[in-house]
Amino acid sequence: MLPGMLTAQTEEQPTGLDMPADSTVLVVPFPELAVQRLDALVDDSLMEVSQLGLMVWDLTDDSLLYARSHRQLLRTASTMKLLTAITALDCLGAGYQFTTSLYYKGSIERGVLMGDLICLGGMDPMFGRRDLLAFVKAVKDKGITAIRGRIVADITMKDTDKWGEGWCWDDDNPTLSPLLVDGKPNFGEQLQKELRAARVNIANSKLATDKLPSDARHLCTRSHTIDEVLTQMMKESDNLYAEATYYQVAATSGKRPATAKDAQNVERELFAKMGMDADRYRLADGSGLSLYDYLSAEAQVGLLRYAWQNSELYQHLLPTLPVAGVDGTLKKRMVDTPAQNNVQAKTGTVTGVSALSGYCTAPNGHRLCFSIINQGVRRAADARDFQDCICTALCAP
């Protein structure tokens, strides 16, 4: 039995045929039982040397179940992706597509394009070689066998910053560019390679960056759904996918190039819709890699509660979350406990920080959301064990 785990029976009773006929079994209602369990768990030596932000909300009753330092500002690590995902679903909609498009300008004379081939970047993190081959096929289907102009990359969707604000130089950071192939920022070179392999003569074509001209003609568009992107982003905690989603949000400002500040303004609007003051928090990036991201357990619970209250948003968010003991970053956690296949939550880990925020169902059938943020922990495994105990306490009968 985990520390702080109390049985629903408050005093030991005889069992079977030995139980007196007039005996009474006193059962502790789940809310009170959960509070007792959580009180015992947070009274741990780990909290003497680290910080904790914890909040549990009963969504069914729409009431607070438990809170401990829930307004304390803490680094969120990859649980920042919850804010990114919920903001994206809220402002872009569940039918949104991440797109990359190919155009040409000029005339086609006897198979020779007397002009430019132009790629309009939409920062689709899923764009890969198969999509690139579809572009090459569109060129061939148009009857183009040679290009005498430039091969142009339009990367004006976002600013020229290749990293996010507050990222560590020695971390495994993705490169942020509106045009990527399999996550790598060498789109132009890869397109040249595939065109040559398809016997398209590009000997006189140079790579360039420029804006898509207004008179360019469309050749091909490749796209991936927001559900596809969010599933990889959340299940595997993919930082590139998170930043790509972040800049889709930024682009709703209508500005070219869009900036991180534009995305933050949309997030601030979401906090206002939730009735929360965004000035209390520090927003820096979409992935949680930044040293400057600061939220509270209360803010994350507010986001989860907002998603729950918006059924379409919730229906698209929930399947993207890792499931305890089943998949994603929770595949090996909470196995053989009441939390397995119950807890659906986003993990977060950077040096000194471990967090877990998401949903579960209590033994009384009530739907709960929770946020657990441990900061200043020397061993992330200690924090993960603590979080797993909290989740088990919420799921156990």
C-alpha cells in the first residue's frame, strides 16, 4: 500500500461469517478520502528540499478537491504544451490543416519553365520525403522537364529566429523554420535532389528566399491535420511539433512574419476568456524548453477545465494525451496500479523540473483534472514517483 493510502473502511471489521449481525461498516466518502490520502503524500521529505504546486479539480461537481501552493509560479517544462494545444484548438479549430504549397511563375515553353518554382512554407512539422515527392510529381505532371529560373523558398510565415526565447544553447533544440523536410531545415537542397532524381534539369537554377508573387500559379499543396500534429506533439512530447503549432497560432494575427509575441497575445486572450489574469504568468514559447516559462498548477487546471467545458475541444485534446501504462511518455508509468489506463496526462521534464497535468476518473465516477509541478528536484525519478502516487491515490477505490 502506498504512503497515505487509506481504505474506505475506517476501522477494522470482522469478515465473512464471523461478522456480528449488528456491526456497522463506516465508509469514508471519496472526496474526504482523497484529501486524507493527498495530505499524507505531500507530507514527504521531498517537499523539504523542493517546491510543489498541486491542484485537483472535480469536473463533475465543478469544485475544488485539493490544492497545495497552487498559485505558486513554477517552470512547467513540457506541460507547457497543454497551453499550446488548447490555444490552438480554441483559435484554429479542430478542422485546421498544416499546409505547404508549391507554385510556379513564368511560362512553360516546350517543357522548360521560364521562371521560378516557389515553395510557400506553412511550418508543417510532418512534411516529409513523401510530400516532397508529391511536389516533384506535380512538376512532372505539368510537363516541366527543365527549370531556367530560381527555386524559391518563401519562409515569411515567421520571423528569422531559429530558436525560442530562453532556450539553452547546449540543449537538443529543433531548428524553427517554415520549410522543413523530416524535421530538418534543408528543404531547398532536398527538393533539388529529388528534382534531379526525376530527371528535371535544374542546372541553371539557384536556391533563393523570396516572397510568393501575387501572380504565381498553384501546382500542389500537401497538408496534415491538427489532430495528427497534436497527437505526436503530446504523446511523444515533440518540441518541434509544439513550436510549429505555436506559430500557427501566431499566424492568426495576420502578420508576416509572425512572432512568438503574436502567439502569446492569443494565449493571453484565452486566459481572459477563462477569467484568469495572464499578467500573473510568464509566457515564452510553445514547447516548454524555455527557461522563462512560468505558470502555476492553478493555471494549468484552469486550462484543463476550460477544455472539459468545451466538448469539441475536449474530444480532440483527450486522445492526444499519453495514457498511463499504455502509450506515449506514460507507457512505463503507473503500470499495475488503479491509475493504469485511467490517467491521461501530459508529462514535463527538464533539469530540476518534473510535472504532470491531465485527467482521470475517480472511484466515485467523477471526472477529475489535476496539475502536479515539482521544481528544484535533483532526481526527476523521485518527482515522477511522487506524481504516480498522487494519481494512484485519485484513482484507487
